Amino acid sequence: MLSLTSDTGTPWHKAPAGAKLLALLVISVLAFWLSTPAQALAFLGLVTALYLPGGAAFLRQGARLLKPVLPFVVIILAWHWFTGAVAAGIVIVARLVALVALANLVTMTTRLQDMLDRVDDALALLRLPVRWRRRLALSVALVIRFTPVLVQKGTALGQAWRARSVRRPGWRLVLPFALVALDDAERVAEALRARSGDL
Amino acid sequence: MERNITLIALFAALIAALGLVPKFDLASGVPITAQSMGVMLAGTILGARRGALAVLLVLFLVALGLPLLAGGRGGLGVFAGPTVGFLIGWPVAAFVTGWLAGAWRGGAPVLMTAIAAFIGGVIVLYAFGIVGFSLIAGKTLLESTAIMWVFVPGDIVKAVLTGFITEGVLRARPGLARG
């Protein structure tokens, strides 16, 4: 399963996951006090600088992860251009891009296992029953295992459609696709019941 | 209990897969993926509680850093972005859709399920999405509604399709509706 964690080593990879998450939370809250374009752009510059130790490839991966935000940047800036409040628009956009980039940086430099361990710590701290934590761990493992399997089965369904029809496959494929997932769920449940203790 | 866990987990995987399989465009040329329909289907097929849990599981894994959202998006960044309201609204949308669909199952199945999906997956979801956008982007609720309006027609189509697909699934696997 593909993960968003970057293979390019940076000093941030060595920082403990919990510290990174806490810093992200605190900075995200504080960032809403930025009020002038100069402040917001300086914040954006600072976040960009955090990417630099990773080199060009790391920076490119970070930029790729920002792409979904781009349409909103254009919309918000255009809106503020028309209403004549460009300065406010720059503050909003710079803060938005910086915060998304900062959150992405934490994701890119933290391994999935470390994230999971911190979540487990948090759940233990909340005194959730061990049984609940085991169920969560099992669910996480199942999704990670079965998403690629279902993507493969969905692709096969699409190919089967194309082999038989000149029309493009559309929403009709969702019905058999859902049945594939539900039937897999029944089979996995049976296997678990047969092999595992009480969940 | 095993069955509940596997149904929730496999449906979460289905929601992820619906956003990742490139061939599942709903209409040719229109770039709307079937992923948000997966959220409505989670409610109508699994029921309110299990449906909401399946959606929560997807969001949990996205937050941990897996690229499970449509087009391979994921990570903590999506929760800082302008569409975070929609993500927070997803489990609520699945719950409301599932709850209404379950309560109305006695009537005309396709129509009532589609209406349930419309109320949960469009009205409730956009309430969250619009408030989220207005907070992140610094717009008034009215301005945010104007910007988000363009996505509504596609989601209404998905609500109608949810009605048909749910009817087909429950007819093929009648055991599901009983829980």
C-alpha cells in the first residue's frame, strides 16, 4: 500500500511523531492571529524553508500534495480582487497554503507505524478498553490490506465491461463492486470466527 | 462482532477504492468520482451506525497519512484545507442517510432511499462543508454557499443513483437489511 511518507531523509524524520503532531496543533491555532499580508507571507516563507533540508525532490513532492488547494487559492484571490480587499485575500491564502503545507510536512516525515503507535498511546491514556483498541487495530489492518485488493477487483470489473460493451463503464459497475466488497467481508468474518478468539 | 468489523472495514476499503479506480467516472467527461456516493451507500447499505463508523475509519486512515481520498489525496494536510468541512460532515451524512433510509424502508424503496441520501448526503453534508469553507477561507456563509453551489447538481445525481444501487444490493443480499 502506497503511503505518503517520503523516502527522502530529512532531519524531521528523526523528530518524535508526538512532538510533531503537538507542534502542528499549536501552530495551526496560533496562525489564525496572523493579520497582515507581511506576517502571513513570512509564515508561508518559514514553512517553505522547513522543506529545504529535504532537497529538490522532497520540495517537489510537497508541491504536488498542495495541488488540490490550488483551485481554492484562485477562487479566493479572484473573489477578493473583485471586492477590492486584496490584502485580506493574501492573508487568507498565504495562511491556508502554509497550514496545509505544514500538515503535509508532518505526514511526509512520519511513518505510518509511528502515527499508529501515538494513536494507541492516546487511546490508552483515555482508558479505552483493550478490546476496543484491538478492534480498531484489526479494522485498520483490514482496510490497508483490502483497499488495493478492491482497487484491483474494481479495475477488473471495468475491463470486463469494456470487453463486452462499446459504452464507457459508469455507475452501473458500482452495484457489482459493492457486492464484491460485501461478500469479501462475509468471508473474512467467517475466517476470523473460525480462527480467532472472542473479539 | 467479527461480521460487524469486517463489514465496516471492507466498506471503508470500498469507499477508498471508489476514489482510486480511475474508470469509475459517473458520467463521461464529468470529473466527479463515485467516492462521495460511497459515503451515502455506507449509510443506506450498512445502516446508520456501521455506515458512519466505516466513513470514520476512512478519515482516520487518511489522517494517519494514507492517500485514500479521491485522486490519491490524504495526510493531515486535507484537514487543514478548505474542504475540511465536507470531511467532518461525511460520517454525519452517512449516519443521517442510513437512519432515514432505515426508517423509510417500508415505502417505495428506490425513491425513499434517494430522498434519504439527498437529505443526508447533500443537505446535511453541505451544511458542514459550507461552514468549514467559510471558517477556513474567511468568507460569509452566503458567499461560501455561492461558491459551493456548483457541486450540488452532481451530488443530487449521486443521491438518485444511491437509491437504485441500494435497492439492487439489498435485493441481491437480503440478509444485510436485517443487520
